[in-house]
Amino acid sequence: MLSDRRMLYIISSSALAVLLLGLFMPSTAGRIFCAAVIAVFAALAFFFIRKRSILSINKNTVILLISVIGLLYLMFYYLSGLKFGFYRSGYKFSFYYILRFFIPISLIIAASEIFRWVIRAQNKKLADVISYLVCVITEVLIYGSATSAKGFIAFVDFWAIAVFPALVSNVLYHYLSKRYGPVPNLIYRAIITLYIYIIPVVPAMPKSLLAFLNLIIPLVIYWFLDILFEKKKKNALEKKHKYSFIPVIFTAVLMTFTMMLISNQFRFGTLVIATDSMTGTYNKGDAVIYERYDDQPIEIGQVIVFKNGKATMVHRVINIENINGVIRYYTKGDVNEDPDPGFITEGDIVGLADTKLPYLGYPSLWLRSLFKK
């Protein structure tokens, strides 16, 4: 027994340590590295760790339900194209893409689920945590790596699109694997992951909105299966243990919600004040919530958010002119001596400044400063 337990921790810990290296490789190399590594450790776990039986009373029903849910998810995603439009995925089901993407990703999914299934069946808490981290890393490496997050915006996108959804979805996958084995996860993940390498067009849904859905959907599936199949009577200790991950999920959802505000996918967006040009009204380090511009009337004295080249600015309108049917807006920072050069038009306006959240933007400014070094 001691030898078996030692082997369990050696294999799981080694897998985690080696896979961490993949996060610092270029995306394609990291993906192939991940596929090879997790395949090796899944084989080691399968052959050298004693497999234990798991309770799977409703296994066939859950497999059917998960398959239907995966297909419904895909159907909903493609129906969203009626609103957001479609674009070519850039992937072709050719030998090159099969070798570079389809096979490595399929191998990552299959091997990580075998690895998860064997480790989870041992009923060891520490090993469960390690296997969870291993599977999170493998899923993150499907979509990218830390080296691709160059610059502040790319860093935020990497966490919102890859890391947070992986953290939440693997809670669901751990739950399914423990109770019903690897098959439900294999089917569901194959449906929601591999379609992009087979179907030539995909919906142009904003990435931040897709990331948000990828956080919510696993929680809904977990809740649905729990209500449908789990026993209603549980003692307080079991409940406490079962829902101990809720604060982590709540934090992930809140962070992604915030990133969606930054991306302006809702009616409202948010922007961090990075200069002193509006001191007194909006100070450096404040976060400003603004309403997205949709042809609302703009008056002199109103503070607006607008594009000025590559920069996004928050300044006050000091004059408005209508020249040959084109409305020109002239702006100025409250503490600046001179107006902003030139003028802007409606096409440059992003939104109308609304609410100030003092000091909340300082962490963002700090992160930006790190990326500029």
C-alpha cells in the first residue's frame, strides 16, 4: 500500500512539474510538448497505479446527457453567428493541421482524462489537487501559453480566455470523472473543442463573451447533474467539503465579468485613468464606468471617452461645430492649458463617462508599468 501511494505522488507531482515548463514555450511547441508529456504520465498512471472501481450508477444516462449538452452548446454558439456574424476559422482539415493541431489536442484531451480518472479514483486529497492543477495546465496549453501574453492586453486576454475558464471547467470535469469515469468528459470536451478544426467557419462572438459563457456553463451543468442525481440528504461536513471551491469560482466569474467591462461587451465599459489631465474630476488611478456611445446627444461640458490614434482618452467637450453636415467635437483635459489638437467626429467616440470608482485602477496601472519595463 505504501509503495502504491508513493508511486501515486511521484507520478502526479512529476507530471505537474514537467508540464509547468510548457507554459513558457511558444504556443505550438507548448501544445505538442504537453501532448507528449501528458500521454507519458497517463500511461505511467494507468499501468503503475492500482486502478480502483468508481460508483457509476447513472453512467450511461450521464454520457447521453453530456453529449446532448455539448451539442446544444455548439448549436447555441453557432446560432450566435446570426447576431455577431461568421468568419473563416483559418484551420483546414488537412494533413498539416491534423498533425499540428487535431492530433496533439485530441491526445491532450484523452490522456488528461485517463490521468484524471486514475488519480481521482485513489481518494487522496493531495493527489486530487495535484491532478486538478495538471489538468488545468493541459487545458490552458490547448489555447496558448504564457509566452503569447506579451503586453498588458494580451496578459489580460490570456487569463480571461484561457486560465479562468480552465480553472472552472476542470471543477466540473473532476466531478464527472470521480462519479462516472472518463467517458463523459472525453465526449463533452471533444465536442466543444475539436469542432473548430473540422468546421471551416465559426461565429464572430467576442472572445470575452465566449470566455464568460465558458465560466457559466460548467457551473450550470454541475448544478443540473447535482440536482438530478446526487442524494438530497447530506450531512453538513459533506456539504462544506463539496462547496469549498465556490469562493474560487466566484472570484473567477467576477474577474471575467470585470474583463468584459474592460472589453466593452455590455452597454457599459470601464477605463482606467492613466494621466493627470482630468485631475479633480477623474484622478490618475480612478476607474471610470462609461456608457457605450450609440448616437446619444452630446452637449458642451460633457465628459466623453474617445479614440485619439491608438490611445483612448477621457476629456471634456468644450465646443461643437457642424461643418457641412459633419459634427466636430473639440475636447480638452480639465487641467490642461490648451485644447486637444484638432477635433474628433462621432466615429471616434467610444462612450459617455458616467461613474467614478476611486483608486480601483491602480492595480491595472501597476501591471501596465511592469509590461513597459
